[in-house]
Amino acid sequence: MTNQSASDPGADTRSGPPHPTRRMFGRIAYGALAVAAVGTATTYSVKAASAKGDLSSNLTLIAPAGAGGGWDGFSRETQQAMRVNKLANNAQVVNIPGAGGTIGLGKFTTMQGRADTILATGTAMVGGIALNESPVGFDDTTLLARVAEDYDVLIAAADSPYNTLDEVIGKWKKDPKGFVWTGGSAGSVDHLTIAQLALLSGIPASGITYIPKSGGGEAIQTLLSGTTDFASCGFNEVSDQIEAGRVKALGVASPKRIKGYEDLPTMTEQGYEVTLTNWRGWLGAPGITEDETSQLVDILKQTRDSAEWADALERNKWTDVWLTGDEFAEFIKEDTSRIETLLKELGL
């Protein structure tokens, strides 16, 4: 992890040896996905602009996920704000999906000194690196900035007999396998949020009955059909369903109530300090200079300070969490430790 101002950029953030099953699965899965991604990555490398020249003229934003996903939306909102404010007139978004962002990360780490390209990153990549036993990580990039985050919300069907977290936890403690939960893929922020809630309540996370889905829409359908009891989803995925009265929010995993939704309680105020957030930010390529790093951070800072980005935050229900330099490096270290611990508790 190249961080031009970090005092210990190469610190190892792993908490211990990987789970053997996870190691074997991760290597097989990562290798297969890497082969599948070769076509996309090669196409990009041929078309990419020269790394030399004015960074505000040519900048490629890699979204390490498919079109329509969270990183894709984040990248395209960034692209639009950059273009409107003439911060990167020829900004383009390239999608390199797979393995929790680690296929895109793997390709990106081969772009030594390529200051004209940045990679979207975030919580899902921290988990993807651990789950897939990725051979590359944050140490192989240049940290730029953490930009925004959003929060998960625990929901139930509107006709569920449960109205508070205390009611849920009280029953859950008596019968840890009595509820069926749903959310995103195994090891996702949704899954980890439920795991953290379980651990805070004295419930073994490894015993959670969890049905992974591709997104909030599918999770809601399982609630309404009675297939599952509760779901943990990104707030921006399900806020319209909450407003429509199809589901009800039992607790938001945010430090304070969300603006515009002040009637929805947080998990923390109910006594459950679930602190995991779905943050998003940007990485620079390995081997770029201090001056190039500063230029990129400045472009991102001006983007973040624009009216267009303020609109994007409100539209997507994101929270501004700007962080750079040593503080960003320390945050990555702490987030990695926290997520690896939760994955271990889940047996993943």
C-alpha cells in the first residue's frame, strides 16, 4: 500500500493465518475469475490513454464491479461531477468485475506508474481480499481518499410481529437458529452487519441461518413471501420500500438518524453499537510520484466539494466521510482487522 505520507505504508493488516478451506476455495475461485476477466482487462489495456500529460484531460475510473452495481454507480457519479466541473474532461468509466473487486484490483496493480487511472474501492474489497485470498491488496496500490459511505438497515415485512430490535434479539437468543436472515452475498456488508449484531448480542455468528441474495430487491421478495424473517440491506436499496410501507425498519446501522428519515431508529440508540459501514473511495496505481498523488487527491477533493457531488450524496443517501493520507491508511488497517474477525466468526 503506497501512501506517500504514511509513516508505515507497508504494515501487514492480516490478523492471522487464513482458514484452510477459505484458502483453497479462494485460490481456485480467484484463479478462475481472473481467467474469465482477461478479455475485459486486455481490452482496457489496449485502449487506455498514456499515463503522461495533464491528469485533468485524461482520467480513467475503474469500477471493479458490473454495470449497475454500487461501485459502478459511485464511479459514474464521480465521472459526471468531474466532467461538469471540468476537473477531468475526458473521464471514462471501465468495468472490471469479479471476486469482491479483487479481479479489478489484480489488473490495477499491474499498472505501475499509471497516474491516469484510479480504482474504486471500499468495504466490499476489504472483504473480497480476505474471502478470496487475493494475492494482491491495498499494499500494492497508492491510497488516495475515502469519499463516502452508506449504511445497512435491518428490515422486516410490514406485517411482521416484531417492531424493535429488542424484540428480535430476545427471541433470537432463545433460539439462535429460529430466524432466517437474508441480504447480499456471503461475506457481504449485509452479512457482516448481521454477524456483528449477533456477536454484540451474545449469539454465535457461525450459527446464523442466512440466505444470500443479489440485492435488496430480491431480499425484500423473500420477506414478503415469508421465506425469510429479516433482511439487512443498504439503506438506499430499500428506502423507497420503507416509504411505501411494504417493509419496516427495525434499526439503521448509522451513528445518528438519517436526514429525512428521522423517525427511523438507529441500532446504536437501541443499545447495539453496530459500526460497520459500506464506505467507498479511490486508489491510485502503484509507483506513481508524490506530485501525481497530490494532483489526483486534489482532483478528487474538488469533485467532492462540488454542487454536483452534494446532489449525488443526497440522491444516493450517502454520507460524506472524506479521509486521506495517514488517517486513511490507519482506517484501512482497522477496517481490515474488523472484517477479518467477523469473517472468521462466520466460518468463512
